[in-house]
Amino acid sequence: MFDNLSSRLKAVAEAVRGKGRLSEDNIAAAVSDVRRALIEADVALPVVKTFVAGVRARAIGAEIMRSLSPGQAFIKILHDELAATLGGDEAVPDSGLNLKAQPPVIILLAGLQGVGKTTTAAKLALHLQAKHGHTVTLASLDTRRPAAILQLQRLAEQVGAGFVPTDPAATVVAIAQHAVAEVRRSTADVLILDTAGRSRLDEELLDELRQLHAEVSPHETLFIVDSMAGQDAVNVAAAFGAALPLTGVILTKADGDARGGSALSVKTVTGKPIRFLGTGEELTGLETFHPDRMASRILGMGDVLGLVEEVQQKVDLDKAQTLARKIRKGKGFDLADLREQLGQMADMGGMQGLLDKLPLPGGRQRGQIAEQIDPRAIGRQIAIINSMTPGERRFPKTLNGSRKRRIASGAGLAVQDVNRLLKQHQQMQKMFKRFNKMGMKGLMRGLPGL
């Protein structure tokens, strides 16, 4: 997400960095480039106007510190304006939601059909259970889409959440009231209501949601919006914001949108904070949204704090310590170990997800790094290792030509792909052996050369 906008804004900052000082002329040129970048990113025009006016006023004003170069000062101005547009200084709870209420806390999800409400309901349930210790129950209010109820029930089973059966013949309000009553009799402390959508916005849908909200009085009313919808997302957000007392927004399919215009627009249009970003089909693909961190990522500053939190949540510490002890004892690093590491990296969004959070060099250098990354590579490598027998994973040297052909066929890839993986594994083995000999001090000395 934000790839196009990020590259354009960083190019503007690079151009300003070459100036000896910031004058009205080069500020005007830079601001014009920023305006063009925002429009190309499909940001709503009122938001573009406000953003550009803020950047211009702060750049021309006395805010630029003498200790900073013009480029650094301009990047700081862009960062602060981006953070303000994305949500400002609003405190983000650890869970991403305000759940300090008498249980059960009721969360109502609203949005058009096809934006990913049902999947998001399951992702949110998993997020609240796995990371924050809540007990969650799901209920479907979508009686119009025949498979919606069954889909949510199956997703609830996958994430270990409770599920309240739905009577398709009942009214939406009656279904919701029944779900609330059932949860009050259970041990669950959070109820997520997945509402019906429409292929387009209409008054009947909004009336139904108004009535539902009035009867159920949810603690959180979250608007689910497809980040790839561009200006349409902004128009829909405005309509839902006028009809419902929204408390926040969840942007879905964020990994499929290179522009990011809806993320920059929806906060201003609804006046409500973005709470989460949804990515991919995996049920773990839900990320708490932090405006300042996202502003840093857009400008190539990375999000190291977010990366540390993700590693703590998704990396199995016991397995990591077991692997470290194994390597220290000289038992080697086999292909089963490599598969484990690849799986954990995939859970964190792959190499691209890692790069997004690291403060790597900007401009052409970062672009060259990104170009060398195949987002599908990790999945292919895991498929190759899965096609091997346990013995082959443990002893890769036994892989002759016929075995490689069998493994390649099983993974649906070429023998060259198998050879490439084996070569990478050999390089990693050598690296671990070298680090094992050098010890921790030698490892730290050797890191800059990697």
C-alpha cells in the first residue's frame, strides 16, 4: 500500500535535499509536486487542498530548524502532515478498540457487499482472542446472501470463536437481539455482529442499519471499506458516516492498493480514526493502524517498533531458542529448519512486509532492493520443501537428479528452482557455522558485511 505515493513523496524530498536553503520558489515547486502526487494517489480533492495548504504554511513559516538540512526539514513537515491527515495524535488502544465497558462489548460491522466484512469479522475475532485474551462470539445478520451465515460459522470455527446460529426468516433486529441474549448467558465478553451489504449504496440499507444501531446500541460501530475503491470509497464513507455514529474504520485489501488515496481521505471524510488495516486472505492479516508509524512508512523511515511487536507476536520464541541451541551444538541447519523460518517470515508478510517496516535507503537504491524480491518466492520454497521426504529434509546431500525431478514435479516447479533453494540453504549453513565459531562478539562484528 502507498507504493506510488511513497516513491513520489520521497522523490520530492530528495529534490529539496539538494537545495542549500528553502526559498519560496523551491518550496512552491516542491508543494506543487506533492499536490500532483496526492492527486495521482486518488486522494479526495478537499483533502489534497488542506494537506497542501498545511505543508506550504509550515515550510514557508519559521518552523524549519537550523540544525536540519532543507531535505530533512521538509520530510519532517510531510511526516507531520501525513500523520495528522491519517489520524493525528489520537491514542490507539493496544487492542485497536475501546473495550472498557460492561461485557458483552458489542461491535457492529457495516459496509457495502464485497468489501470483506465477513472475513474481517473473523480476523478481528482472532486478533482480540490471540493477542488480547478476549472471548469472542460471532453472529451473522446477513439474511440476503445465502452462504453468508455458513461462511461466518466456518470462519468462527477456524479462529476458535463462538457462533450464534441465525434464523434466516427472522428480522435483522430480532437476530441481533437473540445474539446479544445468548452471549449474555455465555462466558464471552465480546460480540461481533456481521451485517448485510449491498452491491451499491441505497437508503433501504442505511435505514436498516439505523434501526439496528438504535435497538442494539453497539459500543463500537466500524465502517469496513475496500481500500482499492478509490474515490468511490470516499463517497460511501461519507454516506455511512452521515447515517451512523461511526467509531472507526477498517481498511481491507490494503496490500492490493498501491495508491493509498482512500486511507488518506477516509479519516477526513468520516471524521473517525482508521483502526485496522486488513491484508490478504489469511485470518492473521489484520494490523492495528498507527497514524505516525504509517506516515513514517510512507516516507521510507520504516516502522521498527511495529516490526518488533510483530516479531514478538508471530515468532515462536521456544522454537527459535531450540534452533539456536541446535546450531550452537554443531548439529547444522537442515531444510526442515529452513521451512520453519520461511513460514514465520510468510506470517509477517514476507520479504516485502519486512522491507516496508525497515528504514532502508530511499530513491533508486530502495527501488533496486524491491525489484529483486519476488513476493511469491517464499511460497514456492515452502512447496519445494514440502515435496521432500523427512529424510531428504534432514539430509539434503542425498538429493540426486531423479529425486530433484520428483520434488520439482510435486511442487509444480522446475528442477532449477530446487537447485536454487539448495544453494541458498548451503549458503545459510556456512553462515551459521561461521557465526558459531566467531561467537556473539564475532557475530556482531560480522553483521555490517552481510
